[in-house]
Amino acid sequence: MSHRILLLPGDGIGAEVLEAGRHVLDQLALARGLSINYETGLIGGAAIDDMGEPLPADVLEAARRADAVLLGAVGGPKWHDLPGNKRPEVGLLALRSALGVYANLRPIIVRPGAVDRSPVKAEIASGTDILFVRELTGGLYFGDKGTEGDSAYDICRYSRHEIERVVRMAAIAARQRRGKLSLVDKANVMETSRLWRAVTQEIISRDFPDIELEILLVDAATMHLITRPRDFDVIVTENLFGDILTDEASVLTGSIGLIPSASLGASGAGLYEPVHGSAPDIAGQGKANPIGMIESIAMMLDHSLGLPTEAKALRAAIGAAMAQCVTVDLGGTASTMDMARAIADQLDRALALA
Ligand SMILES: NC(=O)c1ccc[n+]([C@@H]2O[C@H](COP(=O)([O-])OP(=O)(O)OC[C@H]3O[C@@H](n4cnc5c(N)ncnc54)[C@H](O)[C@@H]3O)[C@@H](O)[C@H]2O)c1
Ligand SMILES: CC(C)[C@H](C(=O)O)[C@@H](O)C(=O)O
Ligand SMILES: [Mg+2]
């Protein structure tokens, strides 16, 4: 069986980390005799420059045909002055929406051997293992938006259905982990948050009575994340809060360059991308940490390609390589491709043990 993967490098360091990921995936395919059929497409600023739009129709078609989409990052200063609906980021949002990938899984794990990379005290950061389930296709990102004279508006709207499906996915994940779900909202102010809270309480008490539900307001949650990260298991939250909280939580690990994501829907292709952006400040210098991308590939092996043993081996190879090779964001000197090669070098051993 051949796996169909669409590669979307995008902009800035997106292409660099995707090249590194491809290097590791090719090595894995060779070691395991996997057949992978790659297509490559343009998205974001690169697509605007070449085709005049951030998500060309043929790229969306290729995404729909694929088993999985691997995306680098989009955006950059070159396109900042375009109108809101023509920016590179619109291509990414349109892709998420068209694929129906409503649940964005973002694991934040402080590996035992990497606690000293965290700027947070070791006794607080160690043992952190949080799975964020961020709602990805609703809320403020997709509501009506516009300008009226001197004013501007973005509408935040959520339906019961949109909340229910993502909360269910988060609760199922919690059941497979440590059995705790934290809902982060702003129900003291926002009507949408009050609906999130009511729907979540109803689903958990009716269908997941074995799950412990904790509810936090988002402002306080930003503190609890940094002061007691080990207390969290699965965190479910709306689109915008999930965007902000996962960048914050990445700090616990030492670098946003380490954090992967998987975006899943009811069916069809999964979308896999590191949580970071195009990092214009380091683009073109070989300094980007590719681990967020390579961990995203491990999530793809699990969720879209049905290869859990290979996923486990890849994670083990990443752990072993991190002990020897340190990228610039974590205080070392290894380049993006040095890190990719170090991980690829560990693969055979990790596969033999997996
Ligand atoms: N998924 C995406 O495509 C995505 C995500 C976030 C931001 N963006 C876009 O990226 C552009 C830049 O945004 P930003 O600067 O706010 O966020 P960013 O995530 O690109 O960078 C923030 C900081 O983290 C560093 N960083 C990010 N990834 C890194 C990596 N892999 N290794 C080492 N260091 C890394 C950068 O050098 C920078 O200092 C914007 O146009 C934004 O819209 C895209
Ligand atoms: C680029 C932007 C649209 C995107 C988001 O806000 O979802 C990014 O910040 C992310 O976290 O994937
Ligand atoms: Mg973000």
C-alpha cells in the first residue's frame, strides 16, 4: 500500500523544517520498506507570489486526495500589508476549514533528559505532559469580520455541534491518558464561553462520568500553566485561547520549535504542522529546530498512516538524538539538517527496539 502525502513547505523556515522532516521520513521509509507517494504544493506567501492566491484550487484538491498533509509554516513581513482576506495566513485557515479538521492536538511534553532546557525551574517543569485539544475551525477566526468607518469587528460564534464534537474528542483522549479534562473558557464575560461550559458539563456528566472535569477561566489558566503544569492532562479550549495558550505552554519545554500538532476531523486527510510560524528572524540561516516538524510526522504515523510502532520508534530516535545534538534555540550550535541527520542516524536502533 502506498501512502499519499502532500508536502506544503509554505514560507520562511517552513521549507527548512519540512526538508529536514522529509529527510527523516525517507530514512524511515527505507528502513521499513514503506511506499510513500509525495506531492508538493504552494501555500501562503509562496502561493501568492506564484499564483496570486494563498491556497490555489489545485493544491486544495491535492490535499483532499492525500492521506495526510505536512505543512511547514506560512506568513512573513513581505505580505504583512496585504488586505486581511488576501494574506498568507488565510490560505492556512481555508485549508483547515476545507479539510474539516476541527480538532487540533498539541502535545506539550518536557522530556526527562531535557528539563534543563526549560527557563522554568526544573521542579516545576519536570514531568509536564499536557495534551491541548484546540478547536480549529470555528470561533473568532471564522466569524464575520470587517470594518465600518473607524471601527472594526470580528464575530465570535460557536454552535452546540461545534463544541460537542471537539469536547468528545478531548474526553476520549483523556480516557486514554490520565482521565482528567480541563476546560478553559471566559464564561464570566463571554456568551460563547457560557455555551462551551454548559455543553461540556452536560457531555462529561452524561457520557464520560469516569472523567474528572476541571474548569478554569483563561486569564487564571495562563498562570496555572506555568506554576503547576504537571496538574494538567488534557486541556480543551476554543480556537483563539488554544492558539495563545499553546505558544505560552511551549516555553515549558524550552522552545516553540519542539512542539508538533495534528489536526483531525471526522474523516479524510489529517493536517500535520509544527506549532511555530515562519520565523522571519532566523529564516534562511539553518537555525530552525526541526523537531516540531519531525514530532508532527510521528503524529501523522499514528493518526493517518496506521503505523504506531514506527511512530514510537521515531519518538525514541528524537529523544536519543536530543541527548547528543542541540539546536541554536536551545543553546547549542547544531543546524536544522544536523538535527535531522542525528535523528535519522538513531532510527535503525530505535526501530529494532520498538
Ligand atoms: N502555522 C503557521 O503557519 C504559523 C504559526 C504561527 C505564526 N505564523 C506566521 O509566522 C509569521 C511569524 O510569526 P511570529 O514571529 O509571531 O511567530 P514564529 O513562531 O514564527 O516565531 C516566534 C519566535 O520563535 C522562534 N522560532 C519559531 N520557530 C522556531 C524553530 N523551529 N526553531 C527555532 N526558533 C523558532 C522565532 O525565531 C521567533 O523568535 C507571521 O506571519 C505569522 O502569522 C504561521
Ligand atoms: C498563522 C495563524 C493563522 C495560526 C493560527 O492562529 O491558528 C498559527 O498561529 C498557529 O498557531 O497555527
Ligand atoms: Mg499560533
